[in-house]
Amino acid sequence: MKPYELPIDPIPHTQFTRSGSTLVAEASSLGRFLNRLYDDACDVGLAIQGRQRVEKFYLDREEQRDGETVAWHFKPIDRALPITVTIFND
């Protein structure tokens, strides 16, 4: 962990379903999932515990309809990682 990174409790990858290159979950099954990523910025995201390591994702956009959040879309901090995350507000 770099000195400016904040500790985040990772979510087990088993909480997600894979749909192509996207990991998908429902917010109600995750509990609190948004965390600040860095002590010197307001970026928020999440960490996922994979089979071999923890990967961090930042909030790319919040999808809204009729003034309500319907999903949060995340991209990997490691841009070489070909996976995105979508969490639906159920």
C-alpha cells in the first residue's frame, strides 16, 4: 500500500456475478461499499479480493433515473485490468 492510499476492507469476489468483462452485484448484498481511496483526494471506490490479490476500482459514474440512483459504475485503478464493476441499487 502506498503512503497516500487509505486502507479499505475488500469485498470478496464471490459477492459478484460475472457478465462478460463486468462484475455485477446488488448494493443490498454488499452493505457499505463506497470508500475514500486516497488521503489527499476525494475519489471514492471499492476494493475486491480476487483469488490471488486485491484490486481497487474508482467510481466512474453514478447512473440516475427520475432523480434516483439506479447503479454505480466503477473502473479499475490498474488500467491494464480488463474488468469493470457495476453495482445496482436494488
